[in-house]
Amino acid sequence: MNKLYVGNLSPSVTVEDLQQLLVERKLPVAEQVLLKSGYAFVDFPDQNSAIKAIEILCGKVELHGKVIEVDYSCPKKLR
């Protein structure tokens, strides 16, 4: 699974902010980013990139004053 959920985002975060964060952490720039209010879904090119993003970002990185959460995206009915 290459799609990740990125949560606990400040309302002021933009797609460009998320992409810049990936570049700064030497992660591949996501193929697609769907930004909503307070969260985003990010598609990575492969599973290894997604795993690396979770390990590097989840609970360890602050963006616009909030520590972000990163995990695999799963459909609502499976939660």
C-alpha cells in the first residue's frame, strides 16, 4: 500500500508545504497529494518509500506548529 494518511495538520498547511517537507527529509516527492482540512492523503511511488515516510515523519516532525501523524490510509469501512 503506497497511500498514506497525514493527520493533525494545521489549517494553513498547503500541498507545497507537504512536498517541501518530503524534499527536506530526502523522501520521494509524492505522485499525488489530496489535501483536506486538517489532514491529507499522499500517494508514494512504491511501498518502500511509504514505509520510510512513516518511520521518518510520524510523531517526529512539526509542521506549522503541530506534530504530524502519518499512517497507512485505509477505507472507512475497515477502520
